[in-house]
Amino acid sequence: RTSFQKSCLSKGVANGGMAQFQETMRQQLESSMHDELEKLLDTTTGAEREVSKKDFEGFKNLFHRFLQVKGPSVEWIKIQRPPEDSIQPYDKIAARGLPDNVANSLNKLVVVKLNGGLGTSMGCKGPKSLISVRNENTFLDLTVQQIEHLNKTYNTDVPLVLMNSFNTDEDTKKILQKYTHHRVKIHTFNQSRYPRINKESLLPVSTNLRMTGQNAEGWYPPGHGDIYASFYNSGLLDQLIEQGKEYIFVSNIDNLGATVDLHILHHLVSQPNGKRCEFVMEVTDKTRADVKGGTLIQYEGKLRLLEIAQVPKAHVDEFKSVSKFKIFNTNNLWISLPAIKRLQEQNAMDMEIIVNPKTLDGGQNVIQLETAVGAAIKCFDNALGINVPRSRFLPVKTTSDLLLVMSNLYSLDAGSLNMSPKREFPTTPHVKLGSSFTKVQEYLIRFESIPDMLELDHLTVSGDVTFGKNVSLKGTVIIIANHGDRIDIPAGSMLENKIVSGNLRILDH
């Protein structure tokens, strides 16, 4: 709780009439917030004012709900395992085969990529989607290649929609010009821009709508749950429905496993009208690396996404248990376009609020209110989980992930990465590169060429380590250069089940 809320509570208890007092305080806070938002709107005119006004309507709604929250969003005792038929194995869906006319299904589809994130965590400037991941291809290049391949193969018109944020929009639009002659129509729309609020006063920290100087820190894109309202407000949703589109396939642009799956699409479009599944969440089996991932539960008769942020502290270990919660959300989602329109128009899109605390550069504590796209699953009719192979979840969040996708573990085919048939078991190795490899530029300098990793199980690298050309890594390899030491792995080395430590310099002479 904020200190403001605590003082309200203590005064409320002292004066009696707790509920009435809290309601009065809530109304005061909301009124102050509305006044501040009006002042912010008055700092601009024209189109920018109109866009911000729409954004602020969504923010007011979120802030109102934030003030109403009285405790945890779930009661642990009410959580049940989902019924058997609510999470279907992928094999069962795929066993039905494909229709003769795949094009009919594809022409009802739109691919949406979440493209609001920057590459800062990997030491890159600009949108994350513009980082090269394989053979000079960026995340965006691979996405365009995949959809173009579908459109050419089946003679279809599957469009690509990018949900940008104010952080990525300008740079992304510049780069889109290079795809004008590709067989993919590309549309973009922008996520909302919401004000960060002071943790104590619960009022915006920005003094105007500009994105310059210190003021830039006062704004944030409110999580991918914002897709429904932003997509609807942009007018693009209606436009696509008019073109006969029925479903969107949504995924993070950095998940290289999230390709269009024809079996899941066929399953969706072949349902009888009354039983139409409006929402599919792809889930996959949890491993020890995924213990923090959101999971599907049955709650008050509905399928629901449970995120770690919603779990009471006393139950966090239970939530992380691989035996109790066996699956997690990949954030690959298939959603009905008419259903999004209906829920938006009924104002019935209900997603739990994620309160994300941040500290600004000047040390000021703020909170940003966010929502997650998958949390809306409980609002849609006949929602379904599909337990997909792990290969559909291949996110690149770190340079350790980047090493895997750049290596010979995968081959690239029409923008899609496929595990090499030469690897004897389908699991990916566990790779942990130390802090000297965090930034992409530093990481690239440390590898003269990407090692052969076909038989690797586990790689840990720590300290000042470089790799020569044509190195081969097998089994479990641990390389640790202590502070002040450096290890150069010689060109052509083959390390199998080895621990390398100490100092090893290879100098040109």
C-alpha cells in the first residue's frame, strides 16, 4: 500500500465508519486525478490532444478499478485445476488433419505481433524487433518472411499488424518501407500512453504531454492487455472485420517459435457457430526454467490466467511447483475479432490490474498500472487452452537465448527456425552467459564464430572469455575466468564435459 492509503485506513479506523470514509477518500483521489489529467490535456491542441484524450479515458477506467481493489484478486481456496477438456493436447487437434482448402481458413486470419518493447535489456538502442538474430535477419524480417511464404504458398492475403508503442513507432515505420515489395500487407497501431503516478500522492508525475527531457520519464505503455482498447480505438479492428477477417493470432515479436499453425487455425474456423471458440491460449509444459510463468486455472466456473503477481506470498512456492501447476502461458493467443468488438462495446473486458513499481532516474518512486492480454481469457466464450510442443515457445530475451538461435541447433526455412534433425533429443541446451556477454555488441565480439552446439546439454560462461573459430561444445561445459583473468578458447577446440578455469591467453605474434 501507499503511505497515503495507510493513513486513510488508520484515520478511517479511528473515526469509525470505515467503509464510508474510504469511499470519500476514493472519490477525492479520483476527482484530483481527473483534474490533473484535464490540466495535462490543456498543454496541447489538435490531433495529439484527441489521441491523449482517448488514452486518458482508458486510464481513468483503470485508475478507478485500482482504487476499488480491496485485497488479492484471487482467493487461493477457490482455485481449481482446469477440467480435462478445457486444455487439449496439440496432437489431438493436429490429428484431425487439414481441409483441402487451407486458403479459406488463412483468409480469415490476421497476424498481430506485440512490438512495443525496446532492446535496452540487450544493450541495443531502438525497437527490439530490429535486432539481428540470424544471418543478418531481424525479428521483423523473419516475421515478414514467414507470412509472405504463407501468402505465396496458398495464394492468400494474411496481413501483419504491429502493435507499436510510443517508444518504437517512429523507428518501426521508417524500416517498414523496405517491405513495400513483399507479399504482405502491413498495418500498425499504437498502444496507449498512460501517465506514471507518484506512489505517495497517486497523481501524475508529468507536467505536460511532451516526451522531452525529464518529462519523458512520466509516461509508459500500459502492458499488452491494452491491445483490445487500442486496436478497437484505432479503427483497424472494424476495417479488418469488414474485410472478412475472423481471428487474430497474437504473439510477442521476440518469440521465434510463434509461427502460424494451420491445425489450430482449422480447429477454430471449423467449429459450429453456436460453439465457436473465441479465445485459444497456447500453453506448454513447465520446466524448472519456467516457474514464474502464468498458468491456467478454473476459477468461479471460468478458465482464468493466474500470474505470479496475483499469488499471495504464502502460496508462491506452491505456484512455482512443477507438479501442481504443470503448464504455463506462452502468450501465443488466437482471439475472435467479432468477440473483441462485442466486449469492447459492452465495456466488458475485465483484466486484473498489475501494479508495477518503478524508480525514476531522480529517485522518485512511481507506480504504473498495467494489464496482460491473456488475462481477458475469462471474458470470452468457449475459451480453450491447447498444450503445444515446446518448440512453439522460443523467446529471445537475453544473449544466452540469442546464442541458441544463432547456432547450428536450428536451421532457417522461410523465416521459421526448426530444430536440426541432427540433434538427438528435442530439448534445447541450458545456456547461461555471464555479465560480460549481456550487451549484443560485446557478445558478438567474444565469438569469432558461433560454436557447434548439436550435442550440448549445459553451458555456463562467466568472466572475460572469448571463443575462437570452429569451437565444438558437448555435454556439460563450464568456463569460468576469475576477476582479472582471461580465457581464450582456441580455434578448433572440442570441449566435452569439461570445466575450464584460470587464465588462458592466446596472443597473435
